[in-house]
Amino acid sequence: MRPFFLFLALSWMGALWWLSDQPTPGGGLPHPWDKLAHFLAYALLGALWRRGLSRFALAFLLSALYGVVDEGHQSFVPGREAFGLDLVADFLGAYLGARGVGRWEAPGGGRP
């Protein structure tokens, strides 16, 4: 089952890359909804990595680093900008997503 979650994590990263590669006419989502979208997107990524890797630190690190790379990529897309608060939302989402999945695992990494 773990390879399936690794596949989902990589697929979600591809979807996030594609979304951040789209120009946003009209400024995109209004504040604070844009931060909520970042939080939820990276919470899902952190959760998928955690289910695939079963290690919190690695799941969080991969998700957070991807947030940095994706924000950098987004800064080169016409009509898009990279914001520090977006990165904070990415980090918080990645942390809570990876941490939250661990709360539902039995000792030894199995599901209760």
C-alpha cells in the first residue's frame, strides 16, 4: 500500500506544479482564502508523504522543501508572485498533515 501513497504524493506534487504554473488574471483567491488553499494543499502533501514513507521528519522535510521550490518557480510565472506568508502556510500545512497522519497510526506504523 505504501507505493500507492508515494505515487499519490508525486502526482499531487505534479498537480501543484501545474497549478502554480498558471497565470492568475485578477489576482487569484482573495486573502485569507489563498493562505487556506496553501495550507490545505501542503497538509495533503505532508499526509501523503507520511503514509508513503511512515517517517514524520522525512515527510515534513520533503513537503516543506517542495513548498520552497514551488514558491520560487511561481515567482517566474507571469502574473504570479512568491510570498513569505504563502511559505508559512505551506510549512504549517506540511507539518500538521504529516503529524496528523501519525496520530492515526498504531505503534510500528500499522493502522489501528
